[in-house]
Amino acid sequence: MPRPGWYPGSTLSVPLLRFWDGARWTPQTRLVDSDPGGGGAKPPRKRRWWQAVKWGAVGAFVLAAAVIGVALARGQQVCSVNTQGEFVFVTKDEQCVPKAELAKAQEGLNGELAAPKAEAAALPVPSTLPDLNGRWAALGGITYVITQGGSNATIEEFVPGFGFTANGVGTVTEQGAQFAFQAFNGSTGYGDYMLREPGVLVGTVTNVTLNAVTSVVLTRVG
């Protein structure tokens, strides 16, 4: 087996590495250029996730589209999803996520997004780029709030029954948008969206932690 270290993900179309602990793949991922030292035995370092994502990096977002959306498409309401991709479905009178646990995770997500969101909000949107500011709807009542300034953008995800579940940072281009995301359950990923027509974003999203890929459509609702 290869020694512990960072290695390219074989199914990834963006420059992301995943950490191999010597026996199995871990959920830890990072951009290729975030550590010039390359592979080796260095363990994953604790850091603010968005600091590893450059505004110009290829990426995207979405826990729900790649994970929870799978179950919603089957007509099932998801209670929770862990980093191994295991689903827990809602049953009668069941409390899905303890309120204190969810609130703590949401507080952490809000804190991580504060700086890049403020940076994006401080800039005007140039006439050469689409203005994606506002609310967008996806499958199963899931909504997203995009904050854009210049080519910089952040995104926040809200899932029925959960509330605030994921956030991301990325870039807006003439053709659409790209983000890198982190969800409240610790999963991370990326995606690429094209502006098919005014108010409609279409593309694919990959949840790297769960190795899940799906096609998604977002429609502007506000």
C-alpha cells in the first residue's frame, strides 16, 4: 500500500487531493497548490476551510444536491447523512438532528463564511458578468442565497427541516459560477454551473467526501 500522504483523487476533474492514512482514504481534501510540498507523511492540518480556496480556483458547492437530493428524488425525507454516505430517514415523531448540535454546526458555518461573504458584498457586479445575487430554488424545497461582488461570490444552503446546512465560496464567470463547499456534517465538494438562461443555473455537483455526483438545476426565486 502507498505510504500516508496527499494523493490526487482518481475521479476528480478539479485539482483536489485527498489524504491517505496508510490504510484507507480519509474525508480530508485540499487544493493541489495549497501545499507545495506535495505527497508525503504529513497529517491533515486543522484550518479554516475557505482559506484553502482561492477566489480563482475551480470549485462549487452543495450537500443537498449531491446527497440529500438523492433521497428527496425517491420521495423520502432524509433525517441525516454522515460522512460515510449513510442515510437516516425520518420516522414518525423522530427528532432528526439534536437542536443544540445543529445550532453549533450552523454557528461554525456562519463564522467561516463571514469574511469571504463580506469581501464579496463590498464589490459591485460589473456589467460584463451576470448578477447572481439573490435566492435560488432547487429540488425538494431546498434554497440557496448567493452573495456576489465582482467575480467573487459566496453561497448558503437552506434545507427544509434542517435550516442552514452548507456554505461555499467561488467565482462568477460570463458563463455561470463555480464554488467550493463545506456542509454541516463535515462533507466537502465542488461543482460547476452554467447560466442556461436568465434565472436558471444548470450543472453538476460532486460531494468529494461521499464520492457522489449529480446534475442539478437552480431557478432564481428572489
